[in-house]
Amino acid sequence: MIELRQVTKVFGGRTAVHALDLAVARGEIFGLLGHNGAGKSTTIGMLLGQVWPTSGSVQVCGHDISLQRAKALHRVGAIFETPIFYDYLCGRRNLEILSTYTGITPARRIDEVIEWVGLAGRERAAVRTYSHGMRARLALAQALLPGPELLILDEPTNGLDPEGIHEMRGTIRRLHVELGLTILLSSHLLSEVEQLCSRIAVVHQGRKVFDGTLAETRRTESWIDVELDRFDDAAKGLMAAGWITAVEGGCRMALAPGATVPVVTRWLVENRFEVSGIAREQQTLETFYLSLVKAARADDARN
């Protein structure tokens, strides 16, 4: 559904995106992660034909966006940047007006998307009376008007409270499952990406530093969390025995190559330590992302 090949975008003397390769398969929810200024918005702008690449190829729904923009975006819906509505008009009237930008939209389709996003019953109220969450739902309704196969969402939960985030997450998941949409989701909320996406890409300073599945980000680390009496004595003994290489915070130990949780547990018990709990530490998307960014910044400093 999306394929970027060696895409570069230069603004003046600044390279916003550098030689980016990216592929999003039909039917998946793909997460695009990166700090502010990493190149996410520029990438989405190129996907929507609002920013032209300096070099490289951008294909959406099988069409080159530079050569066949109308065909490429025919079945694409998007929430990009801050949606603007006519506050003095009702939500439904806003959708009627906005739908004319891309073609005639039947009234039943407008009713359908209002139902899909959970605005039924409030569609006749003026948009100025809408909460931030309702405005986000109206923006999603607008994105659904053309009956898209591909949905591009740039920070769809930005500014929402926890309840609004939960509701939006459920709506996105339902749209994916019931309508079979392919979704590209750009977000700085790692917990949302972790709950929604099956695959992600991380960009840093315009360069891709990771592209893979969520399962790959959850690689088991070599650290273990330990609850026991006489932690310092146990750490010294395990270090001398060659089973650990470092300790941290009075509760964490780094396993030596070849060491396992059962081996460490057996040593502790045989040496009369009272073990209340021991578990291998699992890496989260947050720790994985932060480690990537830290390594990327170190590379930047060296270069």
C-alpha cells in the first residue's frame, strides 16, 4: 500500500529526510515513530502529495504520487496536522461541505461515518460545542468519507485525555478489523503504538534507524530483577562465581554470557540466600526506543 524507495527531502540546506526506504503492507497497522523534527511529518506530507521529494520514489496504493497524485490518493483518508472546521456549523454540515472537495458524497455515506466514529446524536450540534475528543472524532469521520483503503493518521490522539485516548484506540482497532483498512499511524505515545501496531519504523534526524515487528522490540535483556536478603553479599558471590557482570539499584543484576535464571537461583539457594522473587527483565517499546535514540545520537556525535 505504501512504498518509499531512497526518498530524500531537502529544505534549503537542511535534509529533513535522508534516503528513506519504507514499505507498509496491505491490512497492517504500521507505526511511524520519532522525536519532534525527526522527519515524520515531512514523510507523511510526501505520502499525501503536499510535499514533493527531492529525490527517490513515493508510491501509494500502487501509484507514483509525483506522477499520478489523484489516482494514488483516490482511496486514501488522512488526519494530518490540525484539522480545521467551521465552528458555527454543525458537525454534519461540516462533513457535507468537506466532502465536496473530493467529489459528491451520498447522504447515507455521511450518516454511516458519523455512526462509525461515535458522533451519532451530536452531529446536529455546533462544532464550537464539541469537546477535543469529539473534534478528533469529526476529523476521523472526514478521513473516512472517501471510503478509504488506506488511512494515514498523524498524532490522532494528540491532546486527548486518557478516556479520549482509550476511545480513539478502540475506534481505530475496530476500523482496522471490521473495514479491513491499512493504517499508517504516527504517534509520540509509545503505549498507543505498542497496543495498536504490529510493525514499526523509527526515524531519527531524517534517517531510519529501525524497521521491524513489535516482537523484535521486546527482545529479552540480560538483566534480572531479584528480591532477596543480603543483596550486596549475593552480588559479590555471583560476581566471583562468574554468573553476573554488574549490579544496579540494589535489585538488578546483569547476567554473564551463558548464565540463566535457574542457574542463578540454584546458586543463591545453595548458598543459603532467601530468594523472594527473581525474574528476567523484558524490554518494553519505550526502553527499546530510548536505546535506539541514544545510539543514534552517539553516532551523530562521532560523525
